[in-house]
Amino acid sequence: MADGVRVPIRVIDGVRWGHLSALAENHVVCGESVNLKNEKFSFAGGHRIRFYSFKKNVHWKIPDGIPLDISSVTPASAPRRHQH
């Protein structure tokens, strides 16, 4: 993987959560298995939200305008040619 996205962390009731809404308003997430764990999950400040579990091959579509931080990534070396 060549680049990365910095996600702010919020600690709520001793649990660390990635605060994606600080990055963008809309998010697209996919996974092989998606389950609704709690339809009225109590989150920060008593907000009721839906709580989902994503399993296997989970990906988050990077929203437009998200700055990618590649400053600490070392460039990949060129592939070696195979002699046949």
C-alpha cells in the first residue's frame, strides 16, 4: 500500500473510535458480511445510531477531497526482469 489517510480518534466510554465524519459527511463501506448489531445503539451524548458489523474484505471508499498522506512512504523499487 502506497498511501494512507489520517483518521482522528475519539474515545467514548473507554472505547476508541475512528471519527470518519470529521473527514467527510458521506461514506461508502463494503464487506462480504454486513450485520446490523443494534438498531438503536447509544453513542456519544446519547445519540441513537445504527451499529453494524462488517467482516471479511472490508473497504472504505475514500471520499473526494480527502488529503492522502504519502510523505512517510518509501518508493517501491522497480520490479526485476525475469530471464526465461
